[in-house]
Amino acid sequence: MQSLLLSLDLVGTFVFALSGATAGVKREMDLFGVLVLSFAAASAGGIARDVLIGAVPPAAVSDWRYLAVATLAGLITFFWYRPIENLRSPVQIFDAAGLALFAVAGTQKALAFHLHPAMAALLGMLTGIGGGMARDILCAQMPAVLRSELYAVAALAGAIVTVLGYLAGMQSVGVAIGLVLCFGLRLMAIFRGWRLPVARPH
Amino acid sequence: MQSLLLSLDLVGTFVFALSGATAGVKREMDLFGVLVLSFAAASAGGIARDVLIGAVPPAAVSDWRYLAVATLAGLITFFWYRPIENLRSPVQIFDAAGLALFAVAGTQKALAFHLHPAMAALLGMLTGIGGGMARDILCAQMPAVLRSELYAVAALAGAIVTVLGYLAGMQSVGVAIGLVLCFGLRLMAIFRGWRLPVARPH
Amino acid sequence: MQSLLLSLDLVGTFVFALSGATAGVKREMDLFGVLVLSFAAASAGGIARDVLIGAVPPAAVSDWRYLAVATLAGLITFFWYRPIENLRSPVQIFDAAGLALFAVAGTQKALAFHLHPAMAALLGMLTGIGGGMARDILCAQMPAVLRSELYAVAALAGAIVTVLGYLAGMQSVGVAIGLVLCFGLRLMAIFRGWRLPVARPH
């Protein structure tokens, strides 16, 4: 079970690293910059969560496998950019899976550190979206999650269901529904264009 | 006394959240983005301070009321943007009060964690200005405090007076004068246009 | 020995602060903004490392001398910008020395906190490049290290050699070679234009 969770975590890391590396290649960074963006996109959310709950050094800093997986994704993207770019739609689906996994696992870790349930859900969401925000800030852009699609909301929904399951004493049920809900909302956003209302300043 | 301080802290949180939400609405973010900016503008300074002094989880992460107040401010701004925007001048005055409060309270917390007095003043200033800096970075803009008005300097002045009062064994006097000084400097900047000298590279 | 290390650390702080202050003056920030950029460029790398390994409060926050040295560099740059700007080449050489020192010292600190050797090298590199990244993000720009020259790679090379020396039980040899290697690679980048391969998205 423990090793299944680690495997899933590393799959999520790999897919998120692909998104970071792709952003770096598009901006014509050098090899190193691409690898930094890979690692940042894959790990920033979990690192922020761990620093905030006092779990230092964060898992992504103390366990070399996260770095190894992110670096591998960065190298593949750097040298085979065209094929990766053509995979956009499969990558988006993997990304949706990674988001669901990070949000749910991040929530569980925050609950294990005895945070208030509402804040545990928030930290679960941060685990899921933090990497993408770091990637965008490093590219000097406004984070995409602030403006588009059901991305953060999907993560938050999965995190909240995880918390509800925990409060109801049915942790596995909450985890299962949380994963499906987050993943499903993302697929709806990708393939059906579901969105949140947007602010109209004028 | 304790509950008075908490109330003042939540008022500051509310007003800072308004400034974050307003920035989000101006950039046509979706509802979620507006709420993230509300929470970031209200809490980033205090969170950074708490992480740096080792007080984890930070108050804004462990106590759900900060999130609730920031979310409320974000929702109000999202749905009633026009009236909030027309309140600009009152909001600026509340913001000056929030800055004074955050700077002084942040300094006291750093002193309570036995930091060097000079660094406690710095962390007090960071508590006051950190939220606005996070807001601007999330909007991919250079933080306004680096370039304009007596904002950070007002926070620093209030923080220094708080430290001096502490060193002189007259903590309440320092707090009172610090609050008035920071608030007053901001009012002078808003209504009289007081500024710092600006760099002239040419 | 201890005081030699501290002196070198403060020299690195001074030179990095010059680079931050110069960026601030170029963007016509006010005096305070220039000082913030000085301190951020000089300390962000070390602060990030210390937060990640759990060494809080970070050295740059608990020891006032870092702030004093960074502030001094900021004031000098603010009031004597022309002469500093004309020193560009000497400043770049000092900067290369600061980078080597920060990378090697950062690696040693991470090893002392029992991090995995690969991650200690990564944190050493972060110590060296973090300040410049914070400086660029505060200026709303993509960090220069992601796109140019042998900067981060030089830091990483120095950090890796430091780790190898540690693993081989020859710490001082590793430190010496690491310093020379990082410094030398930077000089080659500055005076010979050595670079990494750059991503070609098309």
C-alpha cells in the first residue's frame, strides 16, 4: 500500500514536471532552466505544504527520487520536445490525474499533522496547484490557475471530500470519491469547457 | 485584551483582503483567483514571518477565522465591485490602519520569539508589507511598495518604535506610539503626497 | 577559521547586495525599494535553504550583520550609482567569488543537517542562485539564471565537488576544488562566453 502511494506520487511528479519543462522550452531557456522549471512545477506545492505544517525537510528535498523523476521528465522534454508537445491531450489527462492525487494526498498529510479540517483542505489544494503557480511565477506570468478553467476548484473539491470522509470516519471512501471528483471535474473542464464565473470590472 | 487584539487582527485581514480582491477583479480573474488573491494579500506577510521565526503552522494556516474573513472580503468584492471601488478613499484609510496594526503586532511576535531587536523590526515591517508584495507578484507586477509612497517606511517606523519601547521596558508606550506613527505617516503619504527620494539612474 | 568563514560570507553578501541594488536603481525604485532588493539578492538563497532544512530562524534573519552589510551596499549604490556601474567588470568577478562561496558553504550546511548528498548539492546550488532569482522575481522578470550563461551550473558543479569530497572523507580538498571550479567556470562564462545548450522549440 505504502509503495503504491509512492508510485502514484512519483507518477504525479513526472507529469507535473513535463508541464514545467514544456513551459521552459517554449521560453527558450537553457538546459538548466528547463530542469529547474521541471522540479519547481513538480515539487513546489508539496514543499510549500511541508514548510507550512512544519514537516521539514520537505519530502521533495529529503528524498532524492522526486528530483530524479523530475530531472528525467525535464531531459526527455528538452531533447524530444516535438513528440511531447504532440502528446498534449494525453499529458492533460495525466495532469488531471496528478492533480487529483496531489490534492488528496496533500490533504491527508495535513490532517495527519492535526490541522483544522478547513485548513487541511486548503493545504491539499495548495499541494495540487502550488507547482503550477511556481512555474508561472518563474516565467514572470500571472499564474494560469487564477484565471482559467476548473483547476484549483477541482483540487479543492477533491480535498474537501477527503476531509469530509475523514470527519465521518470513512477515510478510504473520502479518498476514493475525492480522487474521482477532482479528476472528473478536470476532464469536464478540458473536454466540455466548464468554467467558473469571471469577474467583470466594468 | 487578547480578544481585542484578535479583533483588530481580523479587521486588518479584512481590509488587506479587499485590496487583494480588487486587484484580482481588475485583472478579470475568475472567482477562485479573486479569493486566492484575497487570502494572499491578507496573510502572506504573517505567514512569511511565522515561517521565518519557526512558528509553524502559521496562525493564518492553523486558525480558520483568517481564511473565513479573507474569503468574505473576496466574495463581497467579487459581487459588489463598483461600490467597493467607489469606497477607495475609506479603504485606503482602513488599509493604513491595517498596516500599522500588522507591523506593530508582527514586531511583538518576533520579539516574543527572542529575535535580535533590529531583525524583529524588519520582520514587523515584513508582516505589514508582505501581503501586498505577494498580491503584486501573483499579478506578475513589480511590488508597488518598492517604488511608491511612504508605505514600507511607515511600517518600519512603527516597528522600530515598538522595539525601542520594548528595549526601554515601556512596551505599551512603544506600541501606542508605533501605531500612531505608522498610521500618521501613511495618512501624510495619501493626503499630502509625502514620498521617499527616488533613484535616478541617469 | 570560523571568523574567516564569516568574513567571506559577509563579502559575498556585500557583492550580491550590490547586484540587487543596481537592479533597483535601474528601475527607478525609491530608496527603500533599493534596500529591499539589496537584502533579497544577498539573503534569499540562504534563507530558502535554512527554511527547507529546518534551521530557523535563518542566519540572515537572526544575525543583524547580514542586514547591515546589505544595507551598506544598497546605500552606496543608491548614492554613487555611476561609479558602481562603471565597476561592472570587477563586480562580476566579486560576484563569481560570492557565488562560489555561497554554493560551497550552503552545501556544507545542508550536509551538516544530514540531508541526502544529492539534495545537499541541490541546496548548495540554491544558496548560490536563490538571491538572484528573488531579485529578478521582485522586478517581475524571468530569473536570468534560467536562461543564460554558466551560472547555476557553476554553482552546482562546486556543490557536487564539495559533496564528493565529503563522501570521500576529504572535506577540505572538496571545498577547495569546489570553490576553484565554480569560480573558474564563471570566469570562463564571463570572459569566454561559455554557455549551456539552449532549448529550440521550433
